[in-house]
Amino acid sequence: QGLKPLVPTESPAPIFVTSKPSHLPAAEAFLGKNKVPDLQKVFQRSDGLPVHLKRGVPDRLLYRTTMALTIGGTIYCLVALYIASQPKNK
Amino acid sequence: MAHQAHSYHMVDPSPWPIFGAAAALLTTSGLTMWFHYNAPYLLIMGLLSTALVMFQWWRDIVRESTFQGHHTPTVQKGLRYGMVLFITSEAFFFLGFFWAFFHSSLAPTPELGGQWPPVGIKPLNPMDVPLLNTAILLASGVTVTWAHHSIMEANRKQAIQALTLTVLLGFYFTALQAMEYYEAPFSIADSVYGSTFFVATGFHGLHVIIGSTFLFVCLLRLIKYHFTPKHHFGFEAAAWYWHFVDVVWLFLYMTIYWWGS
């Protein structure tokens, strides 16, 4: 897993209005401040976790819900198809 | 730890492809159970799991690119090819429905009264709401281009304004089309006219909703500083898709709405 610089060479520059020189401090950016560098640190931690579980608890919750729904649903589907394939007793 | 000696992205093992396939199974069998046995549960599970898989899969792609830096120029080139091929396949999809329309309308059968529009069908006035919808989509094409240039020039405020306007125009189109559908004097069951009209415009409307959603996600990412002036392929892909949706509408308008009235 190369090409994972801790400080990325292409770090997204905070995109401010640049039409005229601004004296606003960086923290007062338009519509929220840039949290991407912090998130980059979180997702580049060497903890061996795959990307879909990298954030810990919320990721695990969502993953398990999806798995329950799909696997449970597949079983329900097979049962329903089995029942539907029974001949109608007139 | 060994580092890769190439610029491609070897992804982490992921459950989303197989969960997505299962979701497709649930959705299709769910449709069957709903149509034939009036039981909607399987379909609901299918749609829910499809939505969950889509959210998590695309979330992971954003993580891999913006937060982990895996989208090198080589990877981006592959994504560009992918998006172009996908849009091309969608163009062929619509081509089929246009074929069906021309098949029925160029040589109207005696059952239709030998004319097009068929006897008894009162088509929508193309100079009414459909013309407004054309103007809306054309305008949204301009605003999305404005947004793109603003991103490339690192002009955050204008980029957000332009993309917001684009999304709003998309929603406006959908709302107007929904009203048109409700008020239309003919239904999908009204001969092959109704079939071709509602299937072609219906699939187009679905693509407008998909495109608007894609643009809206880009708007959220734009606000969160995910895009750089040099690297914003997610936005470009959304813009390509949006222009495609606009072009399909122009063909629909000229053929079904105008020529066909």
C-alpha cells in the first residue's frame, strides 16, 4: 500500500474567495473550516483496518446492519421462492 | 512493509460488491413477490440494502481518494474511461426507447386511426411547460459549467453558489415534470402513444433524479473542501452525466414532444 504520504503532496488548499486580498484569518472560512487534513490523518493510521471499517464503531454498525439485511433477506428470499414454487392445491 | 512499484490502486478487501449483488437479488425477487402476491417486504429489504451498499461503497471511494491519496493520475484516467463508457451505455439504453417511438409513430397502424398522435390522444402543448423545462435544463448546463470554472479558479463562494443553483434547477425540473405527469390527459395505458411517452420520459426523469443526487453529493463535498483546483474528478463525472441528461431531454423534446404532437 504505497503512495500513502502522511502529509500528502497534494494537500487540498483551503478554497477561499481569492478575488481580492483578504485579511480574514483562516478559521473564518466561508461555510465551515477545512477538516480534510485531520481526516487524512485518521484514515492513514497504520492500524491494519480496511477502509470500510476505518472509523471504528459507526462503520461497524452500518456494516453489520447491511450484512444482516442482505444475508437475512437472501434467506427470506429463498424461503419465499420455495413456497411460491409449490403447486397450488385446488 | 513493501511499497508498490506502480501507480495503480490495489483496493482493500471490501464486502460491498457481494452485498450489492445480494441487494439486487432481493430487489428483483421482491418485485416478483409484490406483483404476484401483494407482499412488499422483500422489495423494501432490497431497496434498503441497495441504498446502504451504495452509500457505503461511494463513501469508501471518497475515503480512498480524498483521505488516503490513492487516486493518482493513472487511477483517475481509468475512472475517466469508466465514466465515459458508462454514459455511452446509457446512451444506447435511451436509443432503444427512441427506436420504439419511431417504429410506432412513423407508420401508425389502423388501430391508432392511421395517424400520429393516435385518434383520441390530446398531446401536451410543447410550447407550454415542456419548453420551460428545456430552458431550465439548458440553464443548469450553464450553471454547472460556471461551477466548474469557479472550482478551477479556486473561487469557493462562487463555486458553491453555482453548484447550488444547478441542483435547485434540477429539482425544479423534476417538480414540474411530476406535475405534468399528474395533469396529463392521457396515461401509460393509452395505446402505444402512452407507452412510448411515459417510458421514455419516465426513464429520463429517473436519470434527472440520479444526476441531481450526484450533483448534490458533489455540493456537500465542495463545501467540505474535498476538491482542489487541479483534482476534482467526482465533480467532473457529475457534470458529464448532467450534460448527458440535458442532451437526452433535448432529443425527447424535439422528437416526442414537438414532432410527435
